[in-house]
Amino acid sequence: MIDLERSNDTNRKKYIEQFLNYQHKVDGGIAEEYSNFAFEYMEDRGVGFFSVLQNKDSLLLKNWAAASAHEIAIIAATKRESDSLWGTINENHFDMQFKLQTTQKELNLYYLIKLREATKKLNK
């Protein structure tokens, strides 16, 4: 995770893929840390995240959304908490749109759709 935090445009995608590979292999408390990191990284550094992706990276985005959804399930236990959190997420990603190129904006929207789907799936 530290490698991804210190990444730059030339190596970030490699570290994103590496993170997701490790994330699928952990469970318990470590899995919670990975979910928290995925969620916080996107909310805090989404512009950098999207800057290294292309349309063909939809599976990567879907997997990142699934990791982030676990954190949403943990921190938003009630409908009120969930509604509040989704308001913040939507506001963050709306603000992010002004800093993104056209393709990146499409990826951002795709991520939000997949995040919502993954969250709903966990809450069933």
C-alpha cells in the first residue's frame, strides 16, 4: 500500500494492479485494512488514480469498487449513515470531474456505478 501512496504516473497502474492482486488473497482484519485503503485512496487521490487508466481498465475499476464497497458496508451501518456517506462520495466525485479529462470522467462515472452495485450486493 505504501508503494501505491508513493507512486507516480509512470508506475501507479502497476501498483494498483499489485494492490488488487494482494487484496484478493487476504481476509479478516487485513482485508478490512485493504478495503479502507481502497476507499480512502480513491476519495483522496482519485484524480491520480484515474490519470493512469484507460477505457480498457473496466475490470480493474470494478475490482477496486468491490474493495471499496466493503469499507462502505463497515462505516455506514444504517440507512442514514449510508445516505450521508453517499452524499459525500457523490460530492467528492462531482468535484473531481473538473480535474479530469473526458475519458477519465467516463471512468469516474463507471467506478461510481460499480461502487453502488457492489455496495448493494453486500447489503442484501
